Amino acid sequence: MGNSFGRLFRISTFGESHGGGVGVVVDGCPPRLEISEEEIQFELDRRKPGQSRIVTPRREDDICEIVSGVFEGKTLGTPIAILVRNKDARSQDYSEMSEKFRPSHADATYEAKYGIRNWKGGGRSSARETIGRVAAGAIAKKILKSVANTEIIGYVKRIKDIEATIDPDTVTLDEVESNIVRCPSAADAEKMIELIDRIRRDKDSIGGVVECVARNVPKGLGEPVFDKLEAELAKAMLSLPASKGFEIGSGFAGTLLTGSEHNDEYYIDESGDIRTTTNRSGGIQGGISNGENIIIRVAFKPTATIGKEQKTVTKTGEETTLAAKGRHDPCVLPRAVPMVEAMMALVLCDHLLRYQGQCTVSDRFF
């Protein structure tokens, strides 16, 4: 029912924001991969709430437990179940929202579809669902790094109208993690933090753009028709909470160029490999990775739940107003960075296994 993602490297997330816990089951992970709770915890700590003043103050340690699929520090090839227990839920903050729909949130649509919803903390529509994605993404990252030395780095590119100039070919994780907004440009990061602080004090919210680069991606990942690699990435990114737009390579700016301006011309490098002089394709051509860096951008809207009073209706059809209580991010971008990285890793890992299954078998048998 839409709770699973991937084909060969397949994940299924579970849990609600204020339930007993959230997590993921990972199926299809190759055996004998060394993985530890500490490696997964590193990624979860980048996603968790309460890590700075510009995100939700909910205090969750988000400690992960690997409950199956790993033995003596190595994967078994069997399903890997990872659980994170909820500790700091304040369900009473949401009691008013049990009857009133939050504007631009999932309350009304969940009610229309299922006729029932867990209104505590947003239930299944809460961004706490992404804990499972980030945990699984840590495993996918480890596979990609081990097999192809693939590196995935995301960062905040823009907050509202403050846009940073960042070189995706050289940006480092240390630069991203050097400040609380996860923008590797120190001067722009300071402006972004000041803006988020002001919006937070006004009980409002703002959005922006996360850019993400995957380096050392093997050639040949993706399929030429319905499962084009950029189509798979688009679905992955637009499945994230609050996401509203996706671009790859030149994106919408490419529409302003002619074909001769936009085309990535080929050349042969020193090792005899086919390369491109530019990368407006964003590392994918014909739906298949070409070995250049894959560069994507994901737009995130302002957080829907805000403390300002707004017009709304009740589930019984009465007009009213709502000033939402609870603890919410004034801007989702800083915590969205590891989520975008995780979804990129999940797509690339799935297609790496698909490539191995379809294309390398002929090297062995034919």
C-alpha cells in the first residue's frame, strides 16, 4: 500500500510519529557486508530533531536497534529490521487537531481516503517516517562506497531567496556539517540562520532547495524507458515530506539554452575513458548513468504546521480557525539533507544490484 520502495534493494518503513516507534525492514541487502549500529546512528543523528535552535525542539535521541539480519557485524542476506523507539511525544499538543484540519497538511486528505487517522503528531504523515529511509540509506551508502567508492553529499543550496554558490564537484561532508543550517558557504549560512531565526520568532515557516551530488557513480545504472534513473530519483525525492519540485543537471534553466549550448560534448580522457566536457545532463543520459557526477536539486515548501492563526474547517464541516501547537521545524531544509542523500543512495543501490543481475551475468555465462 505504498509503504515499500525499490525492487532488488527494497525497503518497507513502518510506524507513526507518536506511536511506540518507527523503523524499516530492508530486503535484498547482499550478505557479508560489514555494518554497525554506529554507522546507521551517524546518519540518524544528522536527521534527528532538537539538534539546533533552528529545528523542532522535540528531544529524541533516535537510538537505532538492529533487530534482525546482522550477525557478528555482518549482514546475513536476510531481511534487516531496524527500530527506533519514540520517547518524547506530547500528544496533548495535538488534541485540537483531532477535529480541525491543518491547512496544507495531510489531515484532510488522510481523512478523505481512510475515514480514520492518527492525529497525534501527524501519525504516518509525520516526517518521523523518514527515520526508516535514513537508516536504510546508511546501508545503501555503505554498499555503494564498498563496491564503487561512490560518495553522496547533500547540502542546503537555498533558503527562501538566499542562494549559495557551491561547487558540487568539490564540496565535502565536513564543509556541510560545519554549521547548523548545512550550507557549505559560511557567509550564506549565516544569513540563512538569521532568516530562519526571525521566521521562527514570528511563528511562521520558510522553504528552500537541497542540492545533492553523487560522485564516482558507475556507468550503466538505470533503464531506458519507464525506469529511467532520473525518473526513479524524481519519484524518490518527491516522496519525501514537504517536497514540491525536482531538477537534475541544468533543470529548468536548460530550457533557456539552444541545443548547441546545452549538449555535453565528448572527449577521451588520459585513461582512455569517454567523458563529457560539461555536465548539463546531470550525470544521466537516456535514463542511464554516464559516469559523470549526478547532480539533483529538490525544492521543499515551508512547513505546513505553524503557530500563526489560520482559517480552516473541522471534520464535521464547520468553519473555524487554528493556531497549531506542538513542536515543528520553522524550516525543514537542514534536516532534509540526510533524507535526500538517503533516497539518492537507495535508488543508486537498487539499480547497482539490477545492473549486476542483468548485465554481468553475460560476462560469466555467455
